[in-house]
Amino acid sequence: MHNSKMSLINKFMIVVKRKAPYNNLHHVYKYSTSFNERQGDPNNSITKSVFISQSTDVFTNLALEDWFYKNYNFTNHHILLLWRNDPCIVIGRHQNPWLEHNSQVAEKRGIALARRNSGGGTVYHDNGNLNLSFFTPRERYNRKYNLGIITRALYREWGIEADINKREDIVVEEKFKAPFYISGTAAKLGRPNAYHHCTLLVNVNKTALSLALERKEDGIETNATASTRSPIKNLIDVNSHIRMDKLINALGWEFLRTKAFVLEDGGQDLIQRQKGFQYINPTEDWFPGLDKLVSEFRSWEWNYGKTPKFTVTRVLDVPTEDNKIHRFNLALEIQNGIIEEIKMRLPASLVSHDFSEDASVITNLRGTRYDHQVMENIIATIGCKTVTLSTSQNVDKSNMIATQ
């Protein structure tokens, strides 16, 4: 980080004391050492900070996360970044947005679509969702350690017994008699830095989530990463006393009081040596180069143009003058979000000796951006009717989250 910005950040560092730990914590280890033991403890070479973004714009927050990943030195300073977004859909780096969300509903509701830099599946964010990004050097990346901080904070403050499953997502069971996700998780591993980020569903609008993530576009063939839907619960459904501000406080303190290399409680002594909480304003003034990153994350070229190659196919019926119905396939080949080819596979009865079954058509659309309306416009123009070969089951997605 630039020296001028480092000094600015140091001005806002706040170290405050934490109340005494609760008694009878079965999931939280008590830890104490002598002065001599602390002197030789490698955990003491690392300081920690909790940064809280003051922006609720998804593109700004993704850019801020990327800025830290690309510019910050985490060798002796681990960071937990907490951030929240206005309503948006966030897809993984290698996903197809037309497969992962209902673009018509999203557009009507003003729900932004954003592609993040990490892999994994699609998630819905609003102000009832809390995002956590854990930054360390690559060699210290430890997803279970990070998730352990979250589960310990939930137990310490509210007695919630949350588990980390084999997929390394956080689930709760308790009175529900079946596990429900309260978190999704993904990571970006590079050199020299890495980050692990995850969501916590606190009080998300599950109706909006359901509508926004309902898949509407069919007939897409692709190798893009597909999301897997899993049952979810809001944390307030688990414990009605949970509030966002208190959760942010609990998670931050758990991060600061936990030793850097092992999931052990360092207590008040460790907290006093940390750099504490800081509200940060993600602007170009604070983080030089941030505006360029925000512009990139906001661009069509990133959110749609980075989509892996895919083909969209429709089966159509076309009537002829002799009142017969002929069935054929219409296929669009899409590369980097741009229509490369439009092909029509004609029925054998309409193919002469001079033409193959595959005909290239409507050449003026080549080189244009694909969107959900393009195929419908083509079908309407040539006066055909779409054939529905199969129907998907009506599933209530209001309690589902998409994960990899």
C-alpha cells in the first residue's frame, strides 16, 4: 500500500476493549500463556484488522476486494473485510449469467448482475446478507479456520451450534431436523495473496431471491460451472435475537481474539495487540486505482463477455402453404457473449439436393451482443412457434441458495 494511504488508514485504526468471554463455552477453547511463551509464539508476529466497507454498491465492493488482493502486503497483517450490498445477483467467475438467473425479473426489479473474480456458484445479495472476505498470504490460506471463526462467534453470542459440512459450507440443523445452509463460500488463490469469502444469510428477502434466481432460459449447452441449489435459512429464523450490527460486532471480535495460525482463543491480551475495527470509504482517494477496477467490474465485457462459449437451441414448428407442419432446430453459437453463428437445421423433407440440412441464416445479427430477447425476436420474425419438449417442475426456490 502507498505510504500516504497507509498513514491515512492508521489514523482511523481503533483498538477497543472487549467484554469478558462467556462461561461454559463448549465450542470455544480458553487459552492462556506466560510472558515467555508469548515471546516465542509465531502467532504474535501477525496483527489483524477488521475493515468495514461503507459502500453498498456491489461493483465497488468487488473492486475493493480485488484491490486488497492485488496491492496489499499480508505478510504480517491479516484482514477481515465485511461488506453488504444493495439487491444484486453475483455469479462465479466461470458461470453463464443466462443460466443462473432470471434476467427479465432482475431488470424489472433493478437487481444488478455482477461477476466476481472467484469461482463457485451464484448467490443473491441484499442488505440482509453479510459478506466476509478473509485475506492472507497464499501459504496461510485456511478455509476451515475462517469458517471456524464464524461458527465460534455464533456460538459465543447466541449459542447457535452451526457445523461445517464436507463442502465447507456452514449449516445448521437444530430444531429443523434437516441441515440448512446459512452461508455460501468461494475463494481466490494467487501469488502472493489469497482470499476466502463467504456470505451469511441474516435477514435476506427470500421472495426476491426466489424470483431472481429462477431459471427462465432453456436450451443452453455449455461447459460453464453450474450452480447446485441447497436449502437455506436466515439466521433470524434460527435465533430471532440476531441483528446485523451485533453480528458484525461478534464476528469482528472473534476474528481479532483468535490466534493467526491456529483456531485458539487468545483472549483480551491478543485483542489489545490488534489494530481493531475500521470503517473504510472505498474511493479513489483512499485506494488509488480503485475507479478503474470498479469500471471493469461494472462493464458488460466482464459480466457477460467473460461467459464461456455456449449454444442456445430452440425446436420450432413452421407451417407451409399446404397446411403441413415442419419441425426444425434453430441454434445460436455464442462466444464471449457475442453471436458468432446462427444455424437452422432443416427437416429432410424441405432439403433439396443443392442444400445441406444446416443452413446459416440472419447474418446481420452476427457480431452483436446476445441477450434473452434475441432468440424470441428471431422466432417472431420468421413466423414460427416454439415447441416445448419438456416442462420443468415447479419448485419453491424461496428456501434455496445456489452454490457450487
